[in-house]
Amino acid sequence: MKLGFVSMPLSGHLNPMTALARRLQSRGHEIVFIGVPDVEPFARAAGLPFVAYGEREFPVGSIARTYGRVANRQGLDVVQYTCREINPGLVRVGLEYLPATLRKTGVDALVLDTISFFHELVPMSMGIPYVHVWNILHMDFSGQTPICLSGLPHDPTPEGLDRNLAALRHAESLFAPMIAAAIPYAERMGLEIDWDTPGSTTSRLAVVTQTPREFDLPGAPWPPEFHYAGPFHDESGRESVAFPWGTLTGAPVIYASLGTLVNAQSHVYGAILRAVETLPETQVVLSVGRSMDVDQLGTIPSNVIVVRSAPQIELLKRAALTITHAGLNTALESLAQGVPMVAIPIGYDQPGVAARIAHHGVGEFVDVEDLDAERLRALIQRVLTTSSYGERARYFREVIAHARGLDVAADVIEHALGATGGTPSVSTTGRTRLAPLSGEPACQEPAARNVA
């Protein structure tokens, strides 16, 4: 089967998506990665054929410039800005160029990043089957668990469910600009979409999340097509990153990173540096990305190595602790190596990931607005010296090792698309939903499952 892959053009999405594409390629499927030009280096590094669209609107280098505008934002402000100023353009360009691109490539089916909002309208209009993949933490639109854009703790009481619904309603309002960008195409193609229902265009064939079931919060009433898998890691297929390995002294390593998007937070880096300078028995690798002016960091403690980018997985194999923005990939890659965390969630799905880090006892977190060096130092010392955090992280190392996330996801996709027999059905009405919007407690256990 010839499978097309479409992803949000960001490394946190492209790394897991290219890993999944490689796994399906290894099973004999023909793969073509489709995206704006800045996606090409990721596809080529993974050994995947690439076809570009939107070269005029998003020429090479434009994604870094576009998303550089969010580097200093935080909280729901960064979500609102992205949904209002960035994502609608990606929606419109995808809907304009994908039809011709799909005809040119001749793909039999599509694997879509769920956050490539409304690109599924194209295969819906063309009668092409598609499945969805959650590369970030999946969103529960039922209100039974907190939506990942909030850092609310798991609380199944009536009061907790009310808080969940309030956060959900606010989050839903943020999506309006993207819906507005998608409506003209849907109307032109004669698609009947329930725009008032979140997830109304989500695949009915399969929705796969790379979050392990064990790392989620209990209670979301997922439909049968929703599948937990596990991290999409294969430790290859990424561009190599140079690192001065000879500077490591053998002291316990703390790896610190704020990811690749909201990573120009000088006050957060300052708090990290001041927190670790009194921990001379450790050695800290601080990755600051491309948006941060290193001169703003001030004096660098002698036990800190500052780099623009780092070979994350290789460093995590040596780490005793991760200081993280609570991006899902960094969290899962840390747990895959049995490394506990101290999280500083800044925006997007990071509050939801941080809530799960605390809920499952694999670390602690401090909200970015409450951050200071003393509080951060106390959390670092607590996680480093309290054995339960490391024990729980090592438990998740075993969970992830046995989850076989890439194989589970590939199995689900093949089965859903009829790649191993059978014929998939294709809906063009768009009336499905991820979960009912209701404040009532779920009456049964979630239908989601791992597929061996």
C-alpha cells in the first residue's frame, strides 16, 4: 500500500511521524512524506521520499521564522496566538495544495498528524481513507479528564468535572480561527461538518496516540477506534547533532531543555542556572535552542555546559534527572531511559504532561509563573534524593520497552486501512466525534486498548 504522511512541520511532530513512517516502510509499504519545504530535511534524514507543497507561501526557512514569534510566550497566550496567527495559514495552504499533491503522488491512504488541523477534509472530499496520530498529548473533549492545555490534576469529583468542563469550553473557543479557515473548503466540496463538535472530522478508522495507557489519566470515554500505543522512538532517522562528549566529567548528569518552540524564556534559564550552581556534585547540560540570546544568560556556573542543540536520547542514557518544559517527546524519551523529571510547563500540551508526571510519581513540576531558583532547587534535590521517583521512572522504562509503540501503531494502521486484508470504509460526512461533550461521569471503562 502507498501511504502518504502529513505532519505539523515541527520537530516534536516530525520526529515521531518519520519514525512511524520508517516502521511502515520496513513492513513493505511505499511511503511518501508530504509537507511544506521545511519538512524535507526531516524526511530525508529518515530516508523517506518527500513531496513539497506551498513553496510560495512557506519557502525554506519560513517555519522557523514563523514559530520564532511564540518563543517568548507562555500559557494559553501561546496557544491563542498560534491558533489565531499561525495555524489558519497552514490550514488554508494545505487545503489549497493537498488535492493536487495527492493526485500526483497516487497515495492509497493517508496518515495524518491530528494537529495538522482539518487537512483531513481533503481525503474526505476525495474518498481516500485516513487515520490520525496524536504526536502531542491527546485531547479529551469529554470533560471526564482535564484537557491537556490545562494543568488541572485528576479529580473525578463533581467539582473536578466542573473545572474540567470550564477549561474545556475555554480551550474550544481558541480553535475558532482554524475552523473559519477550513469552512470555505468544506462548503465548496459539499462536506457536511458538525463544526460545533470538537473532533467532528477525526478519523473513524483509527486514532493512535503515542502516549502509553499507563501514563494517561483514567476515565476518558474513548471510542473503539482510539488506540494507545507507546512512544514512536527508533533511535535513528534523525539528523546527527554534535556534542563535546569529552567535557563530561563522570558526575551525575542533569539534562535541561525547554524544547524547540517556547524556548526563549530567559527567566526560566536564569532560574535553572541559579538553581544548579549550588549543586557542584552534578554536571548540567543546558540546551537553549536557536531563539535564545546566550549573552542574556549571564554568568554560566562551572558545572553547566550550554549548547544550542543536543543529542537528547544519547544524553538521557547518561542522565540522573531531566529538567524539562514537559513536552511529550522529552517526557517519554526520559521515561524510556528511566530518568525522573522536574517539569516547568510553559504552554501547549505541556501543562497536561506535567500533571501526568506528578500524578504518576515520576517527578514534580512548578508552573512557570511560580518559578524561582529556590523552589526549583528544592524540587531538583527532592527528585534526586527521594528513591521513589527513580523507581517509578524505571517502572515506566519497562512499560515503554514492552509497549512496542511503533509496532502497535503500525499494526493498528495496517488493520484500519485494510493493508493486511479487508477494505476500509470511508466516511465523507464528518459527523464523528472523539467523545461526547457532557459533564456526566462516564458509565463505563474507556474503550481504548493496546493492540498487540
